[in-house]
Amino acid sequence: MPDAEPLRVPHARPPVRTSFNGRFVRLEPLDPLAHLGDLFAAAAEPTIFDWLGYGPFADRDAMQAWLEARALSVDPLFFAVRDLRNDRVRGMCAWLRLDPPMGVIEIGHIWYGVGLRRTPGPTEAMYLLFRHAFEACGYRRLEWKCNAANSKSRDAASRFGFTYEGIFRQHMISKGRSRDTAWFSLLDHEWPATRTAFERWLAPANVTADGGQIARLADLIAAARADRAGTAARHSGRQPKD
């Protein structure tokens, strides 16, 4: 018999189809009528879709048909990312593979147009969704999966505080090609320190005069987790591990 204690975990809730407001971006439930024009313009660079199972779109009508189908979906649940600097929608993301009884949820379908990349907006978008999943919906495990050959997505997962768990070989076929999938996870007990690091990174005090970030997010996450581990060890009378 397993020796782990039985869990007393409340049933997680599906994420809410609502807007999430930040300082740099607002996440809005996908609305093809309201978002098509901006999203089609943001998707003009074909390489955006190199690692996704869809796109690029031949024309505006093709993207409209795709967006209309996505807007009806509950799992995945799609959001448009609005850049509050210019009030233009510049990308998308989604919750998927929702498993409330197990407390597991995945973030994916993430893409951004050139105007939003390399700004604080994409990081804030993830912060808003992660906070909702853990704090409002009660999930235990947040997953990030990507093509194992997609080094940028793997780097992003590590930067956001996810732990690499391994490769699922020949996991799926994407655009006619076999795909190995890299798996990452962020757990509920890791979130409080991770949230602190996100908020420090997004704070005005971490921004230079030319708009760059002073401290690296990965460094802030490592420091916040070390601080939390040290505090827990002191309260328990144990010494923190090296």
C-alpha cells in the first residue's frame, strides 16, 4: 500500500471566462468580432506559428473562421492579450486540459505579435493567469508543455519558475511531423514565492529609465524561494538545505 497520507483537497474550479486587468496588458475572453482585426495584423509574421499546430493563416477570412471556432471552446479556453500602451490586441493564450478533480490545469496556445514581444506585457499576462489558477480556482498543478525542439518555449518555462520533468517521446503529430514533448510543472506550494518574484519583477522600482528590467525574473524566483524555505526551516527548528 502507498505510504502517503490521503489528501484532503477541495475540488478545483474551472477558470472563469472573464477579463483580467494588469498594468501592461488586459486579458479578454476571445471575441472574434472585436479581436479579429488586431489579431490578424499581429499574426502577420509567419514564424509566430512555427511551433503551433495551426497557422499561419492565408487570409483574414481563414483566421476569422478559426477564431470563431476557438471562441466556442471551453477547453481550451482562449483569451486575447490587449496591449494597454496602445489599446491593441497583440496575442493570445489559453487554458487547456482542465482536470478540476485532480487539480491540474495547463497553459498553452501562447503567441504574441512583434509589438508585444520583449515588453513586460507577456510576463504580466502569465502572472495574471497563474494567480487566478492557484488562488481563485484552487489548482494544485500547473503544466507547461512544448515541442522539445522549441528552445525559446523551454527557456520561458524555466524563467517563469516551472520545473522540467522530462520528454514524452513521439507524444503527438503536429503539422504532419512527429513531436517529442517537453513537460514542465509549477505546483501550488511553489506559487507564493513565485508570485512574490513576479510582483517584484513587474514593480516600477525594477524598471530602468529606458524601460528595461533591472533584476532577472529567474533570479528573483530563486531568491524568493530560498527566503521562503529559510523562513519555514527557522519556524520548524530545522536548518535549510543547501
